[in-house]
Amino acid sequence: MQTLRRPKLCDQVARPIRWLLSIGIQFVWLACGVTYAADEFDSQILPLLRDYCNTCHSKEKVEGELDLQRFSSTGIVKQHTEVWEQVLHQLELGEMPPKDAKQLSNHQKQQLMNWVRKTLDEVAIANAGDPGPVILRRLSNREYTYTVRDLTDVDSLEPARDFPVDGAAGEGFTNVGAALVMSPALLTKYLDAAKEVSRHMVLLDDGIRFSKSDSAQDWTDETLAAIRAFYARYTTTGDAFKSIQQGISLDVGTETGRLPLNRYLDALQGRGDTANLSPKYLKLLLDALETSRPSPVLAPLCQKYRAKELVAADIEAWQNVLWRFTTVGHIGKVNGPTAWQEPVTPIVAKQELQWKLEGNRDHTLYLVATNAGDGDEGDQVVWERPRLVAKGRPDLPIQSIPGVVEYLESQRTQLIADSEDCLAALAVGKEDAPRESLAIWREYLGYGVSKLEPLLDRKIESASGYNFIQGWTGDNALSVLANSSDTSVRTPGTMPGHSIATHPAPDRASVIAWKSSAASVLRIDGSVVHAHPECGNGIEWALEVRGATATERLASGFSNGSKLIHIGPFENVRVEPEQVVALVIGPRDGNHSCDLTTVNLTISDGANTWDMAKDVSPNILTGNPHGPWHFLSQPTSQGIVNELPEPIATWRKGPSAELAAKVREHLTIDFPLTHPLLAVALRSFKPSIENVDLTARAPSVREVTIPAALAEGATLVVTGRLAATDSGSVQMQIQADKPTKTDSILAGQASTAQQKAQWSDNRLVTQHSSPIIANENSQERKRFETAFDEFRSLYPLALCYERIVPVDEVVTLTLYYREDDHLQRLMLEEPEVRELNRLWNQLRFVSDAPLKQVDAFEQLWQFATQDADPSAFEPLRDPLKAQAAAFRKVLTGAVPLQKRAIIEFAAKAWRRPLNAKEIADLQSFSPRLMLVRVLTSPAFLYRGEKAPQVTGAVNDWELASRLSYFLWSSAPDEPLRALAAEGNLRDPDVLAAQARRMLKDARVRRLATEFGCQYLHVRDVAELNEKSERHFPTFIDVRDDMQEEVTRFYVDMFQNNRSVLALIDADYTFINKPLADHYGLPFEGAGWQRIEGLRDRGRGGVLGFAATLAKHSGASRTSAILRGTWMSEVILGEKLPAPPPGVPTLPEEAPEGLSERQLIERHSSDERCASCHKRIDPFGFALEGFDAIGRIREADTKTVLMDGTAISGMSELRGYLLNQRRDDFLKQFSRKLLGYALGRSVQLSDQPLIEKMVQAKDHNIGDLIEWIVRSQQFREIRGNDRIINQPNVSLR
Amino acid sequence: MQNHQFARRTFLRGVGVTMALPWFESMQVWGDETANSSASDAPIRLCVTFSGNGFHSKEWWAKGEGRNMELGQVLTPLADFRDKLLFVKGLYHEEARKGNIHSSQTGNMLSGAPIASGGAIRSGTSFDQLLSQTYGRSTKVPSLVLACETSNPSVHKNYSMLYSSHISWSSPTTPTPLELYPALAFDRLFKDESSPEDKSVLDAVLADAQDLRRDISSSDRQKLDEYLDSVREVETRIANAGKRGELQGWRPTLDKPNMTRPADGVPQDVAEHMRLMIDIMVLGLQTDATRIATLKLNNDHSALRFPNVPSVQQPGHGIDYMIHHLLSHSDGEDWLRVNQFFMEQFAYLARRLDTIQEGTRTLLDNTMLMHCSSMMAGARHDNDQLPVIILGSAGGRLQGGRVLDYSGKPDRQLCRLFLSLMDKMDVHPPKFGDATSMLEEV
């Protein structure tokens, strides 16, 4: 194959040529200073044509539609170079003259070919740099998609998915104007696609953004995610923490949003780096920790810091007692919290201290008074009335303890001695037993009076608006109600006609008691049904027979939804006079919401029957007690007591002397000092020592010992205070271990609980285990308050409420809650605060929250009217309405800003500045329609370029588009736009530098697919459906990866400026695990990896890509013809003649006993086909070592190429290409790249540029691309003067 | 699917893209029409109504067949329609039983999808909206989604209350916006709005093209003329759009609304509001402005009161002393009365549809009219079985006058019923919600 002479003169002469052209001379062949012998054509060439060609290609015959007779001079030849290129090609192929015609001698043939070549070269040089005829280009589907994605920054948009497939033209790419058509149907699709894109536009308070979703909810979620991501930069991440409300576990907040103390402390104390930490907070902390402070809280921290021993736990101890979290779903309601994170101050004037003693053993406890870490001045303390408290016995001052033990021991002896007498007396109701012992036994066994108090004493005249619902009430919803009507109503629990219902309080159970007037044997029948099972967690109940101290529990349990629970009937229940039958209804787990319970008791002694509902429901307000019925309450903590042990219980049911003896016997064996009998005995114990206060000077420790007999079930109770009323500060504690340090401050623990009556009114109460004891208004108190404030300002628990959407109330009111003042104050600089505010404004705007909030309020208010107090929310009504009104103004005010943003968008989409008329026109549309209009305009859909009068440079904006669509298939980015606006892009150096920059960018992937893959004809391998599943079941799963390999190969080549020869001889490629398995290559790890040493494994470059090998194969077999044709035409740029008519088709599968190669050889031996197949088949035979999906296999790969070179297999084919055919490959690649860059066919006048590219040193792709972007054809446009109907002149 | 795509692309390449397009597109449009049996039959419509908080625990039942069917007291307003009534018992949504009561139901009423908690909003596309993706292209409005109670945006027991207020979902994160205002619902059906917008855009881009044409070369002008001609032709098509109906075999019995546009705002009276919404829905179906309609009569966890409904328990008053939600807990006489009030609305809708003759059938016969609620009995909050009734015979494909009882049977997903109903309209997703097969009996 011949090469062109390098056209050295061309650059210098280009301008005069254009000047000449501009004055109307179309083709000037003398201008390059080359002169021709006018007679060469006449004397040498014309005779040859006349003798060998014109017999067929004459004016009359016009064989092959070719008339060579009309070429009577060199000038005419030069005007129709396309004809002569074809002539030359036919001569080179040896197709002409035909075999059966008169043949040219070798010398004549060479003479003719040389002349044609020379003449064509002259034309090429003369016209070098001609921009050529480029037809107005619509964006291809790919370009449209990429442009939309870049403009919106949303990579998932597929607006063109329903568009018809684009056609290819020019050099075989889908970016050539001629093939990019428009039709009404397509225009409608563009309109629909624009509407679709517009549905992804999010209108904001200050402009627009785009989302991958077209759902408003997703837009809100995206903004939420953006705010949370912002928060996460400075805060910790972690789990949600919960609060239980009405039996439902709800998130109060999350661990996310907390102050990440450890990282800061580590950084400040040299244990960690400051990456991702706030410089502002680092400085604040440093200042605080390095400054000595008098603060009793901060000073110890500074001290530890100086020793580099400060850890987060030191600070957390105080954070936990100085802060608390609340619920935010109702912030703003009456008595509600004011913030999520509220300060609490652990300072009291007096402290109740309790220590619960557990286990039947001796205890030693310490009463500790410390000086609270601020010196001892004024720290005289009083331990008020230290005493042991236990249920059912008098409080015992700790000073009286020794005497008590002595007393109990003597009582025990006496009770055993008197037991049979006492029981005998009790059995018959007589008094003939030792008086003191008898009293104890009587009380223990319940032969006494049960105290019925406190009775409910407030009347309810009408409940829930029904005057027939009346009853008695105490605090916190504690009540007993009666329905005197026949009608069942909701209050809101269900109350059937003539029923009694009761409701417990959170800390008190409701007790309905029937008092016996005489000793009797009863039949007791009861029922309980939870009247309001739709909410709350139900109730617990118990039915008991009670004496003064003894209680016998007949039954107990929990409510079961709305199911009626029958209790009993219990037969033969023995009661003494004054004993009571009690039905106890308590809140389950302290949760009393929705606990209304319908109850009844029917008691009969054989003669009389008492039916509570019947007796009480008509007139409950007659009195309490109501006949024998008493309505009272008891603490929920009071569980079942005094289950009588055997054999006492047996005696109690049926007294006899034998059983009494057994009781005595039992007591002699098992009668600990903790026995309830002795507890009864203790009731009459009179301590010889009155309760005495202890005083001490802090710091001090006082030891207290409590014997086992008194310990079980007892609590040591004492009140701590200062002796003086105006000074001092201490901390007072009961401790089990003797303290070692009494002159420092202790943080202790805090616990916060809700004191809740109904859901509209929840209050929080925080209790501290180690508060500072200081008097009101004292200096010391102020000092501590200051210290706590200082601490809190530096160490909030949380920096922000990261959850944002509160779910911490059963029905929330607040939709999005913002609390990030600590974050702003401690960590953020001004621009960050602005950014955060912007996001929050966006959230409110996108979510429409201020308007929705009005609906939320109205409904919450309605709910509250039914089972709570709606007035709690009343203060919120007007502010919410005002916010909604203000928001409506924001909505209106945002429109001009949105429009402004869309105009900015339009300038990017149209790839040029907009003029005033265009802006005014766009403004007349509503924002969303405005976007539709922008994206349907020809200014967006077409790459229009202004036609100059005279051929010359395109303007900067057009050049920016040329470059960006060449390299990125998309609109210019910001740097390109800036250069275009400055008018600098026309400088070729600037343009080349931009090309280099853009090649490094990830968007160059589009060049890889649109140019690279299309060039190799593997653009569609990922969608290749033709492979036989029977033969190649694995193909379908790996075809995407095959194409991805090629794409990645190109991306690497572009980004790293590699030689284009790598396409032939690369020793590396990019694969993932499935592809490695497909190739049989070793692979470790995951994802895509670059691997080396490919040549040794029989691959490397396009010859070994599964994509190219599979694409150029049949469905079930390889095809040496397809691969050979591809090699010849695509890689080497040879032009093959069309196959002769009537060629027999090959079977899809090779017949039995015939290899694929043999099949093809048999076909190619056909006389009519042989001439071409000799050229193409050998390339395919050399690649027979790969099967139809590109896997290596055993095969005969020996072959002789057309030019006589004998090769075997892929590696020798590669060697042949690199050595013998290197320039052909480079020329073909350059031609394709140039054709793609220009969007047209390459023409004769491009030959000099292509030659330059072929000769480029190292063949680096970046250099090739730079040659192109610097070229005239790339930077210039034909003027109107040159727009003639000139046929496209193609290059050989 | 892949084969289909492949075939289509190959086909386009083979024939030549420009030539193929108009023909291909028209194929697709008429393809939908022919899917519905004979082209001269009226299309089948779907209409779903919903009320929240379930029904009276003892009075939602039906026994027997056809005209002899016995009905529980809630259903007495439907006595006239017994032979067209399909009473379906025992179906449920597994996903609706997770989470809490109220707020975590309803949102998947028509999709059976899992529902997101913690204040997030994610459910599933409802089957009415799935149908509207197919049939929406054939009618002016893809679907009519109406409501008589405003939705509540707050969070209830960890679940957004948007769930309690939306049965139609266009996508998993988009509860289909509800139209509460009768006048705006009317406008949506009968006010021409999309074409003028398209036309304004086309006018503007035509002007752009003419501007551009001045600056470009003569050869580029030829290319741009393809665009200019296309714009002009699309404009002509829009202008002629109204005449397209002539090509179809079936014509709706009414081409313009036969009622005046309702007054702006929401009627004070609940009953009047519901009647108006029903009238508009009927009109939409009758004029073939839409084939899919849903009407949420109230929310689950509803705060509506019914002063217009006389109280049994407090004679002389309306039932205004308690909101719907709490009334549902009482299970009393007044609750029953309110249930009947809702069924009266449903019966009114059926009666309206039944008076419109479409060939040999009535509009009711050509419709699948379904009513449902998110729980069986408000007093129990139980959704192990959901109340569902259907009226109308889907153009003869659905047989009424029957009671189908699935309680105690396996695979009693409500989504199976939805698959059956979609089947009547020739839409066959391989699975829907938690179901993969239809109910054979339906």
C-alpha cells in the first residue's frame, strides 16, 4: 500500500487558497506551486483509457453507471475526484479490467495508477483544511440524554428511552446531521421527554434543583437527607433511643447528632488527628481546658486535661445530669417542653435519701456528707430523722435498732407459747387468751378491721357531657363512674347501661370494697372488662378478702382486650365482721391511659345478695360509702401481702385444736424475726429513743449497722439538709461502701420520667441521685449555677436533633423540628450557617410544611376534644396560621427566583448567552412550562452554527460545543463556558489545553462508547440477543461485562494518553470476576481491575476482546468470514467489493465431521467467491483459536495471508499488523476519529491532516485529538460562498 | 420481554426508522383499544370507594344468593342491588397487620405493600393507579382520585397519617393527590388545560426555529425545515384532537357534562359533599373522561362528625357528639346508623350508574364498583379480615348475587382479588402485592 507524500507546503498555502476560493474559484490546483505537464494526460493517460476502459465505460454503454469518456482533461478529472478514487480502487483490487477483457500490461497499470494517485494528491493538498460540508446536527439520542443529565446533574434520567434509534452516516457514527432526522412523532416525543424532565425539577424558595425522582415526597426526603448529611459532618452516628407512651415505644431522638467528645479530646491531648473536626470548637475547648477556672465542675476536668487523662466519660457524667431530652412532637403546647434538649439543674435545699435494703442479712451503710468540691465553709449538715421504714410496722429510728431486736426475740418466745390458746380463742370468738398475744394473732389473721381509706371524695356530676354518667373521683383520672341510664355510651371507654366503671391513676389503684357487717360465709361473683381496649396497655386486677393486715387473694390477672373476664364464683368464703371483699383495678406497668374498666361484684351470704351495679348505678352520688360499698384507692406499689403460710392457712379455713397444735409445731421450727406475726407485734413496739436528728460537719462519714431481722423489705430513709439557712454547699449520700474521698464533687445519675395525666398534658420530672444541697439565694448556690451554665455552654449532649421528623408523640403536631443552635454556636462558621439555613428553608418550601401544619393542628385539636384537653394546643393556633400566611408570601416571592434560575439553565442548555428578547419570551411561561419550552426549542435540540459569508472560524460558543460534543457528547461545562464568554477559546493553544483537560474527566467514557465502541462495531454487545442459548448459556450474563471491558480500555487510553497501538498490542486489560471466569484468567478481589501479562495468555487488544470476537461470530459458531471482513474493513480500512449475486448461504451449524474452518474453506473455494475470500478469510482463520463467544479453544490457526505472509494464530496476526500494516491501521483509526470529531465523512482534503496524525510521534491518543482540535476543519465553518451542491468526496 | 424489545429494535432498523415511526405509533394506540374484546363494546370501568374505621362488629354480613340474599343491618341500603352484589369475606393484607392500628393500615389498602415507619413515607403503587397507567392514555384524565375529608400530615404512633388518608398511590412514595373540592374535580374532567400549554410551547419554539433559520446556512435550513414542518404538523394534530373519537367504535353516551359546575369550596354538609363527589365521578365515567375513579369518603382515624344523621342514642340530636373514629369504638346504635349512612352513599352511586344505559347494559353493568375499609370492626381494630363488597358486572365478566367466603382458607390475600379485578380489565401483572394468582371464583 502506498502512502502519501507529506504535504509540507500545505499549511503555508492554506490561506491564499481560501482567498482564491472566496472569489469564486472552486478548485485551484496550481496554487500549491506545483506545475504539471499539460500533455501528460493527453499523451500517456488518455490513450490507455481509450484502449482499455472506454469500450465499456463510454457515453453510450455506461457500464456500472460509469462514463469515463467525458474526462477529456486533467481539469475535469480534478473536479470529479470521487470517480477517480473509485477507478484507482478497482485497479488496486485487480477487479478492472475484467478477466475476460483486454488486460493492461503491468507497466501500463502502474503508470495509470501512479498518475491517478498523483492527481488526487494534488487536489488534496490544494484543498487541505477545508471544513467540509457539515449538515446541521440534531442532538443524537445519546447526546440528548447526556446533555440532560449534565444539565440536571441527575444521572438516572432516561428521557430518550422511547425515541426511535438514531441512524449512522458519515464515517459510521450516529452524530452526523444527515442521519439525524426529525418527524412530528419524534417532536411529540421531545415534548413529552421535556415534560418528563420538568417533572424532575424541584422548585425551591431560591431557585430550582433537579431530582432523580418526580415524587414530591422523595424531594422532601432528599432535602432531609442533605440536612442529615450536613449534621453528620460534625456529630456522631448511632441508634435511636426510645420512650414508651401509651404502651407504644417511640423514638425520642437518635444517638446521631451527639457531640463526638472523644475525637476532640483525643485530638487535643495528642492521641488523634484533627481531620474532620471543627476548628472553631477545637479552639473553644482548648481555651476552656487550658484556662484555670474556679468552677468546681470544670476545674477537675482542666486538671485531668493537664495530665492528658481527660476522657469523654468524665464529661459525659456531667452531661447526663445537666441535660435531659424531651419529646418534641408537641413543642409549644401548654406545660409542654420548650426544646428537645433541656437544661436541668441538680441543686436542692433538702434531699430525701433512701436506701432499700435487700436480702436477709446484716447491712452496714454509710451516711456520707461531702463538701461538694468547693471547700468546707458553712458545710454543717443535718441528717433528719434517719429511720428504717418497712411496710406494716412503725418507722424505727436507727438509734433504737438494738432495743428492737431484743423486743422481737422476746415476742417470738411469747407468741409460740401462747399460740394454741390464742387460736382456740379466735376459733370460737372468745377472749380467753393472753391479751397481747391474742391481739397480735387477731390482726395477723385478719380478725380485725380493714381500714377503708382514702375514700374518693370529689363528685362528678356528669362525665363526657352525659348527665346520666356520675361518680367519684380523685387525682390523675382516678374515678368510679356509674351509668344510670339504659344506654351504652362512650366516655370515651364503653359504659353499658346500668354499669359501674372505674379508672386507676398512674400511681394509685382503684379499690372497690364491700364491708361485711357480720361473720358470714359468702359466695362471691365478679366481672371485669376493659372498656377502652383500643388504646393503652390494659389493666391489672385482683379480688381479695381483707382483714386489718391479712389479705387473702382469691384471684388476680390482667385485662384481655375487650373480653369479659369472669371472676369466680368463689363459694364458702369466710369473713369476719368488718372484713372486706375488695376488687382492685390498677394500671398495668404504671401506664393508665385508656384504662376505664367496667366492673361488677355480686356477693351473697345465703340470705341476702348485694349486686354492686344494681345497688349503686342508679344513685352513686348518694354517698361514699354507698351502703356496704366503698370506693377508695391504694398505692400501686402495694402488692399482695401476707399470703398465709401452711399450716396457718389451713387452720384459717377450718380451725381445730389439732391444726392449732400443728401451727405451734411449725412456729417452733420456722419463725424468723422477719415473720409477719412479728411485724404485727412490731406495730405495738414503742421505741425508747425518739427520732433524733444527727448533725455533722462535712466532709464526714457515719456508719450505720442494721441487723438482718430488720433489714428485709426495709428502707433506710433520711432527709439531708444544711444546718444553716444561708450558706454552705454539700452533697449527701447513703452508700454501701466506705468512701475514700469526701472533698470532691460527684455527678451521680439523673432519671427523667413523665408525669402524665392525659396525652395532651405530659410533664417531665427529673430526679438526681447526687444533687448539690445548697440554700435558696445563697452565694454557693449561685456559684454552682454559674458553673453548670458554663459547663452546658461548652458541652451539650447533642448538637442537633438529627431525626428532624418527630415521632415521639402518639400523634405529632410538629412535622419537621429544627434544633441545631448548639451546632451553629459551637462548630459552624458563617458560610456553613448560611448553607444550613438554606437547606432548612428548602425543606420547609419543598415539603409545604407550614401549610400542612395547619391541617395537622386542626385534626390534633379534634382528637383532643374527644379524650384529652384541646386547650393545651390553643396557644399554637395563631402562630401556625401566621406561619402559613407568611409562607404563602414566600411561595409567591419564589417564582421570580425560580424563573431566574431557569433562565440560567436555558443559557447552559442552549450553549450560548440569551438575548433580551429570548429572556422576555421565556419569562412569560410558568416555571415548569418554561423548562419544557427550553428543552423543546431548536436552540437546544440542534447544534446550530451561524453561517458566515466567508469560510472561517466559528465563534467561541460554537467552538465550545464542538469540543464538548466531540469529547463528552454533551454541552460545555463551566470552564469551557467561561473561556467562551471571555472569547479565549478561539486560541488553538487554549482549545488544545481544554481538550487535554477534558480527556482526563470521567465524562470521556462517552467518547469511549460513542466513538470507541462504535468504531469497533461493539457498541451494542451488551444488548446482543442473537447468540444461541443452547450453545452458549453463559453468554447472556457476561455480555454487559464484555462491552464494559472495551469501554474501560478506551477510558484508560484517553485518560492516560496512551498510544492507539495499544488497541493492537496491549499487554493489559480491565476485567471483573465474571469476565475473568469467562476468559479463564486468575482473579482475586472484587470489582473491576486492571490486569497485566495478557499477551502471554494469548490475548491483548482488540484481537482478544470477547466483545469483538463474539460480535463477529455466528449465533452458534465462529465465522472466519465475519472476523476477516471486520479485520479487513474496520481495522485496516480496506474496501471490499460487494459479494457477487447468488452466493450460497452457509449453514448456521457446521455439518457433522466438518470443522467451522473446513466449512468456510469449502464455501470460499467457490470460483465466484475466491478472489475476495483469499483476502479476508485468512484473518479469520488466524483467530479460530477463539470460539463464538471469545473463549480460547484448540483449533487450526495456520494460514497464508493475501500478501503471501504465512502466520499462525492471534499473536502472529498481531505481529503482522504491527509490522507490515501499522500505517494502514493508524490511518484507518485517524480517519474514523476525525470523521467522528467533525460529524461528516472524511474527504480528500482531510488527507494531509490524517497523514499528520499517522506520523505523530508515539501515536498517543491525546496528540491525535490535539491535531484534530487544532485543525482548520475543526475550528472553521464553510461560508455561504462555499455552500454548493458538492458531492462528498471520500478518501481512499 | 427482552425478545420483544429486540424484535422491535430489529424491526425499526430493518424498515428504516423514519418510515416506520408513524405506523408503529398508531399500532400502539389502537392496540390498547382492541385489547377490550370487541371495539363496539363499552369499556369496563373501575370505581373504588372507601370509608375508614370499619363497621359495626355484628352487622356486616350477607347470606344466601341473588334476590334472596340476606343482609346484615349495615348493608340494608343495598337491598335493591342484591342480585348484583358480590360479598367477599375473609380476605386480608398481611402487611397491614404489621405496625400499629389505624396509621399503618389504609396506606396499603389497594396495594398490599409494606409500609415505612418512623415518619418516612413509602408504600406501594395501588392497583387502581396501575390500571390507570394502561387506560389513562385513552382518556382525558388518567384517573379521578377524590376525597371528602382532608388528609392529615402528622405522625401517629410512629407512622405518617398520610397513610390513613390515601388509598390511591401513583408510586411507592407518591400518595396520589386528593381532590377535595367538587368544583376543581369538575374542572379536571372538563376544563381543557393540557393542549393550550402544549400549543404555547409549540408556538414559542416555532418562533425560535424561525429566528435560528435566519442565521444558518442554506443547507442547514433544509435540515431545520424538518423541525419546522414537524412543529406545524403537531400543532395541527392538537387542533384536530377532539375529532379523534370518531375513529373509535364505541362512543360514550354523553359528550358534555349535563350538570353545572359546582360552587367553589367544600360544602358545609357532609352528605351534600359526598353526593356532589359521586355525581362528578358518575359524570367522569359516563363521558369517558376517565375510566378509573377512587373516592375516599373519609379517613381512617377520621375526625368527621355527622350532625345530619339523627341519633338513636340521643333522640332529637344529630350524631355530632363524637368524631367518627371514637364512634367506631362504641359499636352502638349510632355507629350502626353512621355505617348505614355510608352505605346509602354507595347505594346512591350504584343507582346513578344503573340508570345510565350503554347499549344493552347499564353503566353499572360495565363497572366494577368496590367498597372497602381498612378494618372489620372499629370496636376491635381487627384487620385479619377486611370488609369488601363489589357491585356491577364488569361488562358481563363478573357475576353478582354471591357470597364468597375465604375465611379459614389458605392464600386469602386481598391482592388476589385485585389481580382478578385487573384481569377483568385485561391487565395481567405476574404478581401484585403479596399475591401471585387470581381468585378463581371471582
